[in-house]
Amino acid sequence: MTASQRITITSSILLVFLLLASTLTLRRLDRLRTGSTLQEVLYLPSPKIVKSLSLGYDGLVADIYWTRAVQYFGGHHAAGNEHYRLLAPLLEITTYLDPHLLPPYEFGANFLAPPPPNGAGDPARAVALVERGIQANPDQWKLYYNLGFIYYLEIHDYARAARAFERGSQAPGAHPFVRILAAKMAQHAGDIETARMLWITTYESAHDKQIKANAVAHLRALQADAEVIALEKMVDEYRARMGHWPTNLAQLVSTGMLNGIPLDPTGRPYKLMPYGHVEVANPDDIPFITQGTPPGYKAPKVTAKQLGLTE
Amino acid sequence: MKNRITCIGANTFREAVRDRVLYNLIAFALLLTGAAVLVGQISIDIEKLVVINLGLTAVSLFGVVIAIFVGIGLVSKEIEKRTLYTVLSRPVRRWEFIVGKFFGLAGTLLVNTLCMAVGVFFALLYVSHHLQKPDSWVLVALYFIILQFLIVTALALLFSSFSSPIMSAVFAFALFIIGSFSEDLRGFAAMTKGITHWLALGAAYLIPNLSALNVISSVAHGEAVARSLIIYNTAYSLLYAAMAVCGAVLIFEHRNLK
């Protein structure tokens, strides 16, 4: 073996060893500095400065900022953090850099609006974001739909929601449900059927599997809500007819009011509690449920697993 | 062998001094003196912070520029001037030449940094009239900056071993900037899935982690640096620099110098 070959072999072995050792050391370093990745640093808070510094490559920089906003929200959400201090500025910078980039308006508003732990709990900034999106992209019906959605679900301002849906229904290619939603807002705002229509529209118009999964989870919750309300109404009727509360749902079956013990969306039978209260078997398995939960129930943070998104 | 590496290292140091690399110290002194005097007059209560932040940032940036611009010429200049053939015609192995060059430039940067460190402490003394215990953390920040130089020098040498000086400078600068955001990169990589995850993670771990070596802001506020961070940063920087030098040795060993 020549000297050169010896050096090659030695340095190759050394190189691999050092690569492994440095990677392992870096992993230890990362564990030491857990808060340092995707940290609470905006680097440049002014959208104007970021735009100037992007030297005309603002499209690419907007894509990077949007990715950063997604990872910021995802990282905080996964960690159970309820504060999303940088989310709104990140979205504002993104949309200032590229006003025609639609996902930051559509998804970003849905990160901002819902109350913690599922969002930043800042519907006012979500509305401002979508309004800016509409100003820059007046032909995008989904933006009006998003705006109406936030007004309806988060702010409960049905008149503004109706106006947003109405404007959206006039945009080219609008989903037919948007016009119906606009009409329904006046008379049936707040009822389960209207909410169902909203989520069906979301499901049908979304391409992203997470958005679809989220819509399905909401539809399941609405189904459970509707069933619980219907069952409790039946229990009231039973009491009115028999003069006492039924002790279980089988008694409703024996009187012919039900064909069988009804099952909740998870496939488990509903439970009849004292004083005619109906509950689902395990509310944690039905995210976003509002009816059929034990008194004082506090819903846990919705996880990707609950939405059926993890293998 | 040790003697030969020392000789090459000492020559590299002498050459850098002859090339007036240490002239940057004059610019540094002017910058720091100017800042110390000026900020005291135009701002409120941040004189000390500015001296530490500006001083350490200048130490870091001046050093990185020297590491890159001197580092990229370490091999190519020797080939261009044909002095490399004279060196290699003597009983000097190629790997000894590379390792000697690395230590020579690292030594230059060390001396440069020590001079600057003295300047920083003088400026600190000027603005705050006396040094306090938390000011000792500035020494740790300076130590981390020296570790950063080791990594950048090794990378510049690695690129210099196979590429032209301009391309080496571009590669080294790009890696320096990417390395400063490396923790974000690993954060992004950790959130991907499947094969993308492993590819992104591999790339993220291959990039030097320079962000952990930057504690300038925290020491400016008198915050302590954890002992474990000092230990792991030292281990990581030495391993990474050694890895890059190893890569340079491997490439240079097979480079056709005819």
C-alpha cells in the first residue's frame, strides 16, 4: 500500500467518524437549546423593509415567509403553546410581499381566528387579513367565503357574515352553497343545518387533506350535536307522557319512540344520564362537539391524530 | 511531522502579517472608539450594550471575512505562484501542507481576535468606568467566535482545495449565512415527512451550526452561558472543523497539480 493510499483510507475513515460525531454533538446541542429552533424571532418586523431587502425577489421571499408562518403555527400548536405572538406579523409580511398569494389569507385567517388552543384567538386580525386579500384579489370567492366563515363561527356577527357570503356569491366560479348560505344567514343563523352547509362547502372546495379532515371532524361533531338535541327532545316527550324520566334509552325503544339504541359518530351507544341529559360515550373522540358532554367538560387540544391525519 | 506542520503554520502566519491582514485592527479600533464616544452623546443608557454588541459583531464579521478571503487563497495562491511545488518537492506530505495551512490561518485569527478582545475591554472600561462580573461572559462570547473562525477557516480551506478562489469565496460565504440560520433549517427539516424528512435532515446536519455559537446578545445583557453549551459547542466546532480539514486533505491528496 502506497503512502497516498494510506492517507486516503485514513482520512476517509476519519471523515466518516467526524461526520457522525459532529452530528451526534449537534443533536445534544439542539436538546440543550430546545427553544432555539423556529424561535420567536421575526428578524425584520417591517414588511416594507423586507420587501426592499428582497431585491425584487419578493415572490420567493413571500413563499419563505409563508412556510415560516405555517411552521411557526404548526410548531406552537403541536407544543400546546397558546400564544402565537409572531403569527399575525408573519402573515402580514407574507401578504405584503405577494398580495396575490392566496393560501396565507385562506389558511392564515383560520390559524388566527379560532380561540386557543386551536388558533391564535385573534378574529379581528383574521378579518383584517382577509379583507386585505379581497382588496388585492376581488375575484376570489373563497376569500369572501373565509370572511363570512370567520364572522359566522368566531365573531357570531351573522349580518356581516351574510354580507360577506353575498359578495362572494357574485364572484366568478363561486360554490352554489355560498348564495344559499347568504340567504340562510338572515333567518337560520346559528342553527346546525347552516353550520353543516358551511362545513360541506369547505370540504368540497378544499384540496388540502388537513382542511378536508378538519371539515369532516366538524361535520361529525355537528351530527353528534344534532342527534343529542333530538334524543333529549325525545326524552322530554317520554317524561311528559310517562310522568318520570327514563333510566336508559332502552325504555324509549320499548315504547316505540326509537327503533334501536342510537350510536354516536364513533359507533358507540349514546348514554342517558340523570334528568334527561344525553351524552356521547367519549367526547374526546369527537373533536369540536358542543352537545352531549359531561357538565364542566373542557375539550382537549385537537390533534392531527384525532383528525385521522397520522398513520 | 509535527515540525513540518509547525513550519508551514508559522509561514502562513508570517505571510498573513506581511499581507497586512492585521491592518483590520486599525479599522476595528476606530469603529469601537467612534461608537463608544458617539453613542454616549446621542443615546441613553445603551453605551455598554452598543460596545459589546458592536464590538463582538465586528470581531466576528472581520474575522469571518479574513478567514474566507485568506482561506480561499491558501492553496490556490501557492499553486499560482508555483511555491507549492517547491514545498512539496521537500519531504512534506500534502496532508501536512493542508493541516499546517489551517493552523497558520487559525493562529492568525486567534492573534487578531485577542487584539480585538483587548480593544473591546478597553472600550467597555471607558464607557462603564469599571468592569463587573457579568462582563466576563464576553470572554465566552469571544471564545465562541474563535470556534466559529475554526469552522469557517476549515470550510474555506476545503473549498480552496478543489475550486477557484472566487467560487470558494461564494461557497464559503453562502455556508456561513446558511449556517447562521441552521437551527431554523433543522426545525423545518424536522417537520417534513418520509424520504424528504431524511434528505432535509441530512442536509441540515451537514451545514455548520453557527447559530449556537452566537451568544452576543445574551452576554450583552449580562446573561450567563451554560457550561454544557460551552462544552458541546467546543466539541462540535472541533469535530466539524476537523471534518472539513479531513475533506480538504482527501481532495488535495488526489488533486492533479501538473
